[in-house]
Amino acid sequence: MQLNKMVVVLAGLAVPGVSFATNGMNMEGYGPISLGMGGASMAYDNGTAAMMNNPATLGLMGEGRRVDLALGYMGPDVTAKAGAATAPSAADAFGGPAFGWVTKSGRLTYGLGMYGQGGMGAEYAADSFMGNGQNLPTRSELGVGRLLFPLAFNVSPDLTIGGSFDFVWAGLDVQMFDQGGGYIESTNGNDFSGKAHATGYAAKIGLVYKVNPQLSAGAAYHSETNLGDLEADGAQYTAGGMTYTGKFKAVDFQWPETYGVGLSYQASDKLLIAADYKRINWGSVMKNFHMTFSSAGMSWDALMPQNWKDQDVWMLGFTYQATDALILRAGINIADNPVPGYYMHPLFPATIKNHYTAGFGYRFSKASSIDFAYSHAPEVTLTNGYGITVSHGQNNAQFIYSYRY
């Protein structure tokens, strides 16, 4: 049986630096303003995280500059079971910094951001049943990050358009058994970068339209990434008592195209309601996970079927202006599970469905404020075609300090 493992760790922005499977491999919300509202973000001002959501909403900010400095915590809870054997994942707590900067001058808004995209994974002990009886670790760290260059333009007082060009990088560490009992190892042990790496690009476009003083509508499209194969020299493959050193590749790993639409409604001076729908086209990029190894003495090719489905995500959030300084937020994020049970791998358990979120914002002055959000994902349990059952739940949080000048 093929045993591989994926823990996704990223250095990021406004969505804090480490990411774990939530909406498939995506975060359930980018930035604590959006996260506190269930991830809804298409049609209202949600700070610099708009670069990752709908870049057009950057044009809703006031004249001047804004910088966001963030921290995040990711708390996945994953356990695999096979009969009486139980293997809890050691990948249960991650954290990291984030930042973003934007300037609005007249009709034009532009900026710079660095974000962690998202991810998934688990890490099981070498002496667990996941060690395949050989007392070897089965692990990987897959990290995808973006350096974004957003631009928004106020076409009229009611219509804003925007987009971003994204420089994308990916890194992967892997230690795993293949179906024949061979063992591939390509790792540098760094939580924020992988031994195998690739770079590429992607883009986003979006708009937001004020239908009337209370109601706004937004939409955004995120392109599929264009990444090269993730490659690493100095990898090792062991089989039949022989160890070979050569080149490892993860072939044609891409992030999917996504599109979303949303509404925001100012129900009263104090209450804002936001609702979004998002479609993530996992099926086109997660049909297989393809890895190869080549050296002077041998070659290895592993195709791990995934057969993910496209994913529908529904988000609903509320913001209540409790005082002049204090804002309260709550939301819900409802999604289907994109991973078919038969193909689900215990080291690739992106099975989370729903999230319940809450948060707050506090304004110290016109210049400075903080925002915090918490997200709880109830446990989802799934059994694969090998009879291995994986349970997966999460508790996540994001924090940002914002300064305007």
C-alpha cells in the first residue's frame, strides 16, 4: 500500500503564515475580518486580505495607506485507525507571521502582499502502523505561497474593478512508502520551505458594485496556477536492500481556478450582513498526485489517484458595531467534502466540511486597530478503500494589527 504524507506549511500574509486543509486545500477565510464572517469577502472592505479574496474591494478603503501585520495559529486534529491500531498525527499546531500594504490615491489603489495559500496533511510516528513495519517516518510538507501585486480602480462612485498578478512558489518535502514497499525520501526538514521546489504565476480579477446605499454585489475569478514541476536533487529511493541517490519530481502540481460571487447588505447603522458562494475546481488539478525519481541506477514513477470533486462553499457572516470602537463578528462556512472516500489517503485528509467562526475588531484611533477571529471545524470521519479510517477536526485563529497613515 502506498503511504505518503502531506503537511502544508506556509509563510504568508493577512492569512497568517501556516495553512492546513479547510476548504479542500484552501483556507476557510483569508484575513481575520473575512474569517470572523465565515469567509465571506466578495462585496465589502476586508482590508489587505482582499488581495487574496476579491482585489476590487481594495478600492473601498479610504484615501491613504494601510499596513497589516498578522499572526496566525492552525490547530488540526487528525487521527488514523486501522482495526485496533491508532495513529494520531503529530502535525497539530502551527503558527506564523503575515503582512500586507496598500495605498489609495484618488481612484487608484495598489499594493503588495505575501500570503500563504492553504494546504493539508498529517504526520504519523515511525513506530505507528503508518510506518509500514519498518520504523520509518512517512511525511511530507507541501507549501504554496503567493507574492501579490494588486491594483483596483474606481470606475465610478458605484463600480470598482480590480485584479492582481501573483508570483507563486511551492515547496515539498516527502518521506513515503510506495505500493511495492520502496521508500522515497526528499526532505530538508524546514517547516517553511521544501527540498523540492517550483515557481510560477497566477492572476485574479474582480469587481464590486454598489446597487444602492445599503446593498453591494461582488464577484471574483482566480486563475489556475502555472507552476513548473517541483524538483529536488539529492533525493534517495530505497528498495530491495539498495539505496539510490537522484532527482525527485512532483509532476504538474497546480492550484485550481476558483470563482465566487457575493452580496453585502447594510441592514442598519450597526448591522452588516454578507453572503458569498465560491466554486473551487479541484477536479481539474487533483485527479492524481504524480511523483517520479531518477538516478543512474534506476527510475521510479508513482501515480497516486485522488479523483477529487469540484467543491461548493457557502459563506454567511454578520458584523455588529457594538460601540464606536468595538466590532463583533460571527459566521458560518458550509462546504462539501471534495475527497472521495475510496481514494482518501490518511496523509492527505482534506475532508473538512463546515466551519463556525467568530471574531472582533477594536479601533484604538483613526490610525490603529486590531482584528481577531476564531474558527472551529467539527470532526469529519472517512474510511478509504484500504479500510483505514481518518478523523479530522480543527481549531484555528488569526490576528492582525492595522495601521493607517
